[in-house]
Amino acid sequence: MLCGWRVLHDKLPTRDMLTRIEVLSDSSKCVFCNVVEESVSHVFFTCNVSSKIWSMCDKWFGVQNVHHFRVVEHFLVLMLLRWGVGKGFCVGSLVWLILISHIWKHRNKIIFKNRKCDIQGVFALEQVKSWTVIKAKFKKVTFSYLDWCVNPQI
């Protein structure tokens, strides 16, 4: 959840920020696309890789979202998804926070562990982690992981 806070406050050590404070002297290009300068907005929302992940998430939720490229607006749109497991529980914000964290972790694995970009893997991890958190938070949840993957609006 800390990663989500840092994204909302533009406090992640993205390549553009590290270049600005003279910590990074080589390329400030995005790790995913290697085309555009890596900023919080780009790496999480406007990069082709992250855009594909958010589109997969939209399809999974059965919504047609207009993704805002400003971080706070993007978060607020997903906060409107209030259905499912608990009265007033904001499934959208949970998914947003977890997905932000997975995108960042995936980016770091590419940099530090020479992993390949795996859009499907990031999305699958989102489904597992969000289901795990919901099951832990709401003890009365009876749907299975498969049910969650097929219809997260349970």
C-alpha cells in the first residue's frame, strides 16, 4: 500500500526523478517501452505496457473506463467501483493499489533481475493478490478464486 501512496504523491524513484537529482546519469527512458522518459504518470498509466494491463483490468471488471493520465483522477475513477464483498467496500481502490504495486515490482525485476516484460503475469498476479486480500479481510466470503477471476463483481 506504501507504493500506492508514493505514486499518489509522486515520490517513487522513477528514472526521470533520479536523473533530475543527479543519481542516474545514463538513460532515463522507460524500462517497459524504452521510448519515453520514465515518470510516474508514464510508467503506470501512459506507457503501452501499463495501458494494456489497465485495459485487461477494465475487461475483467466489465467496465469501459476512460483512463486519466493524472494519478489522482485515475485512482478516483476506480474508487467508484463499490460492489461485491462488503457493504461500501471499495474493490476498485484495492485493485488499484495492488496493481500499482505489481507494476512497480515488475519494473524493478526487469531492471535488477533482467526479467522479461510479462503483461499477462502482472495481471494474473493482480487477480491472485486481490482475491487473497479480500478473503483475508472478509471472513464470510464464500466464492472461489476461479469465481473471482470469472466475475469479480460477485
